[in-house]
Amino acid sequence: MEKESRRLGALILTGLFLLASLDGFRLVGAISVTVLERECVYDYVFYEGDHVSGNFVVVDHDIFWGADHPGLDFEVTSPAGNVVYHLKGKSGEKFEFKAPTPGMYKFCFINPSSAPETVSFYIHVGHIPDASNVAAKDEHLTPINVKIALLKESLENVTSEQIYLKARESRHRHTNESTRKRLIFYTFGEYLALACVSGLQVFYIRRLFSKSVGYNRV
């Protein structure tokens, strides 16, 4: 029993090492999408029932005068053309669903405003092997494959959460910068208006006194 446990543990470690080596060649990160009116991203799902998850955050927008962001609409369309997931008016959100069928899925952002929006978008398609579909000769590898897939999904969840938090931090930083620029603009406008009013007051008072002197001379 102990020998079998060691063998199982060694196989799991080997599988994790190979998994990490393969993932090392893949750049894990969010993509940046600029949405004018409607922009779509495509991803392929190989198995029915796969777990599709991800997140998006509007990290930049060109609405200078607006204090709040109007948000984007988000929808996912299956290969058959059916909408399987939909969000409305969101500036950032996580999403997850089970794919009803394999095939190419379309992830679309709809921008209701006239200003372009920059979106940080991350998506992951997870697959857990089904032990019942594996031949009897692979009975030792089946639990290992399932454990490796579960561990991989856990790592992907951590990665997704990190990307989401990083994108939100970038959005908050941009919001603070935009607020600072608006504050400087408004302050400059107030000083300019005050200078204009002061100049008009001086001009009016001097004109008033010049008229008074003229009347006294008469």
C-alpha cells in the first residue's frame, strides 16, 4: 500500500512538472480590447460541459466630464447562435458558465456610449477528465489526470483573480488620475472666472468714479 501511494505521488508530481513546463510556454494574461460600438473575441470549447470562466474590467474611458462610467453590455453566444450568458451596463464583472455544446464561442462587448472604451479581458476554458470514459488499462492514470486537472483549475482560479484585481487597481488609478485632472481644470476655471470678475469690478468702479468727477466739474 505504501509503495503504491509513493508511486501515485511521484506520478502526480511528474504530471504537475510537465503541466508547469507546458504552461511556461504560454503567456498567461489578459488581453486589451478597445470597444467603439461592438467588439467580439472568439474562443474554442472542445468538450460539452466544460467550465468557461473569466472576467473583464473597463480600465480606461474618454468621458472627461462624466463622474460615473455608463458600463458595457456583455454577451456570450454559442456555436448554434444562442446567447448563453448576458450582462448589461457593467464596468467590471466576473463570469462563469458550463458550455452546452463544443465549438467556437463568441464573447462580445457592446458600447452604448459614443466614446471608445478600453477593456481588460481574461477567459479560461477548463476541462476535468471523466473517469468513466477511460479504458480499464488506464485505471491508474485516471485519478492522476483528474487530480492534475483539478489542481490546474485551482491555479487558473488564482491567476484569474490576480488579473481581475490588477485590472481593477489600474481602473482605480485611472479614475484617480482623471479626477485629479478635472479638479485642476475646475480650479483653473474658478481662478480665471475670479480674475475676470475682479477685472470687471475694477473697470466698473473706475468708470463710475470718472463719471462722478465729471459731474462735480459741471
